[in-house]
Amino acid sequence: MSIGNSPEEDRPPVGRALQQARIDARLTVEEVSTATRVRVPIVQAIEQDDYSRCGGDVYARGHLRTLARAVGLDGDALVAQYDEEHGGRPEPTPPATLFEAERIRPEPRRPNWTAAMVAAIVAVVGFVGFTLVGGGGGEDSGKQAAEEAPSGKPSADPSPSRKSDPKPSESAIAGAPADKVTVRMTAEKGNSWVSAKDHNGRLIHEGVLKEGQSKTLTDDKRLDLVLGNAGGVKLYVNGKQVEHAGEVGQVQRLSYTRGDPEAG
């Protein structure tokens, strides 16, 4: 469902539009609440165009954008319609209060020059002492490093903590065990709400997969998925990429079994 494309008199109210989009996406109020972290009573009230539970227009606009993203609507268009239906966006707060606060702000403390001079002297003395004590060993240590490292080859770094852990490669996905079903999801085009159940119908994962994040799930027989932004998720099943899981902003329900990357 799109917001703002139909004539204004035929356009449904904001809450009704959200409710219809949720129903079209086959999502329950509880699922939307879990995905957006907006409490169930607030979601129910907004769908009835009751914004008294939101705590003000600013919070209402934020909830509308979050809920719109979860059900596949345009958040900006929805907020614009909300402003039209509720008298427009309020004027910004005048800066007079800020200027008054500046006038009564206490004067900053004067710097303690005595303490600053003492600290500077200590720093100079410490630097000179370090130079005299540790400077003599620089030549010997340089020679020792040159003798230990072979000519023309960089010396190996003995500290394993400096080596960064490599990122998981696609070959690691291809090595998924054949006796299990393995699904790897990476959010590439925006955030996506993800829900996954195992072959017994038990919920094993639910939440928002933020853009750039990945999630790998396995089961012995089957995985049932719900993707809130199917076209924005790069999907690998049993080591093979699924070419088209859905459109951007589309809610898709998918099932995968062992050894078969096709949707069930």
C-alpha cells in the first residue's frame, strides 16, 4: 500500500493505513511490536488513530516512521500526512531561552598558572631523564633487530594480538555440512526484520538485522523464515546464493531444507 499517491479525500487515515499494510504483510501486532520495540498497546492505539499514548507529537512521528518501515510503507509520506491531519508541524522553539541561559552562566574559573608551570617543569625533567637513560640502548637494539631479521625480508610480528581476525568468506558458507540446512543472511539494502523457526516450529531467532550485519542459522531438517525487507537481504542457502528472495520492502515467508537452496 502506498501513502500520498491517491487523492486526499480517498486517502485512508494514518492509523488505518498502517493497520492495512500490516495485515497485507501477514504480520501480527505482536510481531510488529517485537521488530520495532514499540509496545503492543501503543501499536494498537496508533492503528486506531489514537496518539495519546505516544507522549507527544515528536514521539508520535518517531513511532510512525518505525512502524512504517516494518510494514513496508513510506515513513516520510506517512509523517507528512500525520502533520496535515493534526494541524501541521509545530514551529521551532525560539532561541530566547538559550540566550537567557547564556547570560546567567557563571564566569569560567581563571587558570591556575602556578600548577601549570609546575606540571611543565616536571614534564621537561622527565623527558630529559628518559632521553639520558634510554637513549643509549637505541643503537644496540637497532643492530639486534637488523641481525635477527633476514636481509630483504620483514621481521615477523611476534604479537598475535596485532593480527586482525579475518572476516568470514563465502567459501566458509560453501563448506556447510550436507546433513544440515544452513542459511546465511546479510542486510545489504537497509535494515530487515527477520524471524526464523526450526523444523519443530520453535522460534530460534527474531529481531532486526541492521544494514551491514550478517546472521547464520542451521537446523537438522528445515528452516522457516520471515524477511521484512526481502529484496534488501543477500541470502545463501546451503552454500548457494538465492538469486531473488523478494523485492525491497517486501515481506516474504520462505522455507528451506537440507541440500536444496530452492524455497519450499
